[in-house]
Amino acid sequence: MRTRRFTLKAYTAAFATLLIGAVISIRLGDWSWFSRSGSLVVVNGIILTSHQIIEHMHALTRNHQHGMQVRHDWASEEKHNLINGDNEKRWRIEKYGLYMLIIGTLVWGFGDLVNTL
């Protein structure tokens, strides 16, 4: 239910962003603003997708932990620590990848405005 609410908010924000971009473009007679609003929709989509992936990964982790409590695993403590450490590293890399996508999309949409500041 939480994911459905988040998805609805993301779609509403995307629609509002495009609508605002279109209104600004019509008023200024410059459709590059509508294009810029498209890059914001991409950022919104990245956040929505990453949120869904993170929710799914949390569910998998909960199921895995429940399974670990039910059956005895004969693997050594070191192997478990290695696996958990690898997952933690992977999460960090994926998080930075998400930031890179967002920053790159914003530069793509608004980079030409930097010289006007």
C-alpha cells in the first residue's frame, strides 16, 4: 500500500511538472522550458524506480532473514560476514549510481543555464 501511494504521488508530480513546463513555455514562447521539465520527469522516474527496487530488496532481505532463523546454515561465520559485507558494498555503489543518474539528468536539462547565473 505504501508503494502504491508513493507511485501515485510520483505520477502526480510528473504530470504537474510537465503542466508547469508547458505553461511557462507558452507564456515565454520558449519551448526549451518544456524540454527542461522533461528532464525533471526523468529524475522523478529514476526516484520512483529506485524506490520500488529498494522496497523489493528489503522484502527479499526480510524473507532471507526469516529463512535463516528457520533452518540452520552450516556455513562459517566468516562466510556470512563476507556475504553481508558484499551486499552492503553493492547497496552503496547502487546508491551512488542513482545520484549520478539524477545529477546527469539535471545537467542535461539545465546545464546551459549555468552561464546565466
